[in-house]
Amino acid sequence: CEAFGKVAAEHIKEYGEGNDKRLTGKHETCDINTFKYGVANRGASIRIPREAEANGKGYMEDRRPAANCDPYRVTCRIMKTTGECLAP
């Protein structure tokens, strides 16, 4: 997840319109200029389920994409960041 923090601004560009109004930090997600992740942390940019932490595998939930985002562009951006941090 630390790799996502380094490119948070690039991700936000793909996450739909109006995120500056939606990601204020007041409602269960940190503000648009802050990146954090955590286990079962609904206030984080990326939430890791407790089960994923316990098992050492699973999924993560990026809470920043808006309903008006292009899911293909968001998925591409997430996969690019994930692939870059896993590359040897």
C-alpha cells in the first residue's frame, strides 16, 4: 500500500470528477490531499480487511474512486501501481 501513497495524485486524476468536493476528510475517507491505509480503517484511503491481514493475503479496498469514474481506467491505474511494486 505504501506504493499507492507515492502516486496518490496520479490515481486521483483517474478516480472521477468532483472528488475535491467529496473527499473532504469529514465522512469516512481522508481528504483528497492525504493518503493513508489501515486495517479495518474506514477513514483511510485504502482499507485492508481484518481477514486479509490475518491470512496474509486477500484484497484491499480503495475508497477514493467516485461513482462517475471509468472503472477500466481505475482498474488499469491500480494494476499498474501494484505491478510496479511487485516487479523484481
